[in-house]
Amino acid sequence: MRLLPPRNPLKRDEALSPAFLSAVRGLGPGSVSSVLKVALDVAYVLLALITGVLLLLLLAAIFIPLDNLNVTVSGDSGGRQLPLTRMLLLFGLGAITAYFGGFMLILRSLRRIFRTLTIGDPFHPDNVRRLRQIGLTLAVVTGGVWLAQGFVAARLAPGVMEPQGIGELLTPIFSVLIVFVLAEVFREGARLRRESELTI
Amino acid sequence: MAIRVQLDRVLVERRMSLTELADRVGVTVANLSILKTGKARAVRFSTLDALCRELECQPGDLLAHEPGPAEFPEDDEAA
């Protein structure tokens, strides 16, 4: 009498047996999960392309000649001209690359978590680590954005661009908290999975 | 573990191999091995029922209780 498809629980980090996969795989087309999967794949490809292009631009920015190029910073109350130094260009491109790259990393972890879901093993212990990585990356990216905008507003465009207050950080902080709480939930799920593996 | 599984002894008495028992009961050899070596955390009644049926014995022939503190192998998934 077989209640669960066969699986070798002592080798829990190895691939699951084909019998198990065929018994459990199957998120039907049109389900929420398959929409999510398509969204994740599309977003990942787009971000990968954008990050790749930005990296190339960043590399090029180290070498291209920059004679007498100016950047205009304008807002509602008028503007000013800034000379386009190499440092400024590298800072700008680097910040944007880091932004998109960070989200690409988050998506990569998210897709791996989703893959464990499609094979029927969502509470794999690796998912705890992946969720924490997502939380950390999110915190760094959103914190970095806030800091960069503060820097630009204070040093590069004073009077034209307003520095953002703490209130702008509220949503990112909540998002990071949610991710870390979910990581703890998945840790408990991994413990239950282990228990059920050792239930013969 | 405070509950000891005496599968070895009953298998010898019935002259059955672990593989054959696994086939008859519908559990993998790996899982039966986990049971036999005392690494299992729990046994389903359905599995116990199938074991007793194939080995023609009572649950008490398969399981023994050793008084004293229960020792569980440490989970290596703690944070």
C-alpha cells in the first residue's frame, strides 16, 4: 500500500525520482501558477537583457572621450548645468546597473523557488536561504536607491531636486520584513517536510 | 529513540529479505531500511498494518519500548 510516491529521503538534496515527479507534477495551463511562471520568465529575460546592455555601457563609459559634455538638471524651479565628468557618468551608470542587476538576482532566486514548487517540493530547505537572500538584496537595492537619491539631491542638484524623507523608505522596509517573515514560515515548513520524510 | 524497531529479528524468523518485504508492503527498500535502523520519526498505522499482515505478526513483535529519555537525531536545518 503506497500512500506517497516513492522518494529516498536520506538523499534529500538530490533530484527526486521520476515516479515521484510524474505523480506530483502538473500545474495545469491557465492556473494562477502558470501565469506566475510566465510572468517570472518574461521579467527575468527582460532584466537580464537590460542588465547586460547596461554592463556594456558601463564598460564603454570607462573609455569614451568626454569633452565638454554637459548635463542639465532641471526641475520646476529652474535648472542648472553640470559638467559631465567621468565620475558622474560612471556613478550614474553604475547605480542604474546595480539597480537592475539587484532585481535580476531577486528574480533568479524567485524562479528557483518556483521551480521547487512545480516539481512538488516547495518546502525544500534551500528555499529558506533563497528567501533570505531575496530579502537582503531587496534591502540593499532599495536602501541604495534612497541613499543615491539623497546624495544627488544634496550635492548634485540642490534646490532643484528634493531629498526624500524617511517616509519613502516605509514601503521597502515593509516588503523586506514580509520576505523575512515568510523565510521563517518556510523554515518551519522545511522542518515539517523533514518529519514527513521520516514517517514511514 | 525510546521505541525500538525489531524488524531484523522478525525478518530472520520469517526468512524474508528486506527487498521482498518492501515489495510486498509497498514501501521502498530505502524507507524500510530507515525504519530498521531506527532513524524513522513515525510509522503510519497503514504501514504497520501492512507489515503485520506480511510478516504474520503483532505490532508488539515489531516494536519495543525502552524506558528512558528519547533521543532524536539533531535537525541540521536549524537557522
